[in-house]
Amino acid sequence: AQSVAQPEDQVNVAEGNPLTVKCTYSVSGNPYLFWYVQYPNRGLQFLLKYITGDNLVKGSYGFEAEFNKSQTSFHLKKPSALVSDSALYFCAVRDRSGNTPLVFGKGTRLSVIA
Amino acid sequence: EAEVAQSPRYKITEKSQAVAFWCDPISGHATLYWYRQILGQGPELLVQFQDESVVDDSQLPKDRFSAERLKGVDSTLKIQPAELGDSAMYLCASSNDSPLNTEAFFGQGTRLTVV
């Protein structure tokens, strides 16, 4: 069975500082990995994905994430946080074998303080 | 830009009443998902369709929930009777599942409040 752990319920960071939102995963085979962002009363918005190739993937709005197979992690990063980045962030995993659904973590609330 | 359409955006219903949600996926997306998101938690899969066929409904409470995608395009999720614990955001998503495009795209969701 697939699972995702987001160990931090809340991350606070000052505007202009780098941010990291942590994610670890468990999957029986090789994973597809994703990050989504959610603003209040809205659906989930796709940020970036790891499929294959370079372990550092770049996505929307300056976000990037690093796939680390040995640590089964896929942490989300941004070099300089903006107040507008404040939102709920979800990591998700999908097994490559078969037509399996995305399994989500419980989410991490990011608060960027001016 | 193509989007997943959901309606209604908000629904308030009394317990024991029936309620239905509609979803129109991105054109050409064969896979459609219904997720439920309780406030403060991550989305949890209710049902997954591949075209008109159910792939996974293991977490769907079948005594009160039903889902259909009769022509393999749009989909309806129904709850009958609604219970207080069903209050949540119901999210529809779709994907085309090509090897390099395996992400799901979400609609704006339906916020259900059962009173």
C-alpha cells in the first residue's frame, strides 16, 4: 500500500527566506511523486512532479523539489518565500505499476510572514 | 486552459436528504476520481473510473454513496441519505495517464454542509 507522511502540520517562514516543506513516502514499486497547493475553499492546484530523470524538478511559481530515493523523500523548496505562497501544501504519491490513484499526505500549512 | 468543472460549489442539506454532485473532466481524460477532503486533512479517494468502468471503489461507503460515469465522460456522485459526518469538500479530478502526464487535475470542489 502507498502512503505519504508530511511530518509538519505548520511551517512558518519570513518573507524572502528559503522554505522547505517535508515529505516522505512509501510505495511498493517505483513512485510518481507530486506536490499540490490549495488555497481556501478551492481545489488542489498542481505544482510539480517527479517522473524520471533529474532528481531536482522545477515547477510553478519558483518551487522545486528534490527526489531522494535512499531517503524516500520528496521535499518541496523555494529559495525566497513570498507572502502569497501562504497556503496548504499536499504531497502525493502514485505507484508506477497499474492504474493506481494518487495518495495524499495530510498537508502542511505554510505561513509566510512579512 | 482546460479545467475540470464541478457543480454546485456549495451545498447545504438536511440530514437524511439526498444530495448529488456533478463533475465534467478535462476533455480526453479517461481517468476520473472523486475524493473527499475533511477540513484540515488530505483528500481521500472515494472512487476511481477508467472510462465508464469503476477501477477502485473500495473506500466508497456503498450503503449510502453511489457514483456513475455512464458514457465515460461526466460523472455524478450521490449521497442518500446524507449524515452529519458527510460534511466535507468533495473534489473531482481527471488525468490522461500517458507516461509523462500522470498528474491529476482538480476541479474547484463542492463544499457540502449537512445540518
